[in-house]
Amino acid sequence: MKECSSRLASIMALVIASAACVSIAIAAEDWERDWTVVTMARNGSWGVGIDYPIAGAIAAAIRECRAMSSGGNDCGAAFAATRGGWIIGLRCGDHWILGTGEDLKEAEVTALNREIDLKQLYVPDLPVCQRVLTVDPRGAITTASPRLSGRQ
């Protein structure tokens, strides 16, 4: 009986150690990814920054946005950040919407839900939203895609 409980304890210790190693490996993988940050200004300027410390990614996105902007801007007033996900930026007149997601569809749904909330709760006469940029998990940027919502 004593041998059986000792063997069971050894197996349980092995299972726990294995689970801990897997958890550490998964956590290490997440922490090894760079941050991707997108900021947009009301005037249509935008910037994307990619860096390991999030502060570096934010600073790079703001610098890029300011370089694109002429005159005063609100670059950095709002931004979206992800590690290994997608970011979509929409412009609705002088309003902007940023959506993130694990995959493109999730980012589109997030952005669409924010558009609906903005229209229903704050800006009833919100102009039609146009997609300005899409950033994939590798940091590749696609600009001027078709609008996300189907409303006129």
C-alpha cells in the first residue's frame, strides 16, 4: 500500500512538473513577441510602431503619425495595442475607431461593434466609416481597404 501511494505521488509530481513547464513555455512565447501599436489622429494621420517594450512601440507609432500629419494633431490620444494579433483602423469623418483581435474577423467585429456603439450612444449622425489601415500579426500594413460597414 505504501509503495502504491509513493508511486502515485511520484506520478502526480511528474504531471505537475510537466504542466508547469508547458505553462512557462507558453507564457515565455507570449512575452517574446513584440508589441504592435497603432495610433490615429482626427485629421487622418496614423502611425504604427513595433517594439518589445510597449513604450517603444507607442513612441514609434506617435512619431510616425506626427511625421504624416501637417500642423497640430492628436497623435497618441488613443491607440490600440496587440501582441500577435490584428489591428484595424477606421475613420468616420473626424472620428476614428481602432479594433483589435486574435484574427482578422475578430478585429473586424470589434471595430464594427465600436462603430455601432459610437453611433447609438454618442454621435447619431456619424459619417460612413472607411477602413484606413489593417495591420496583420507580422506588422504588415495594408491601407485604403473597402469600408467595413455596409450602411450609407
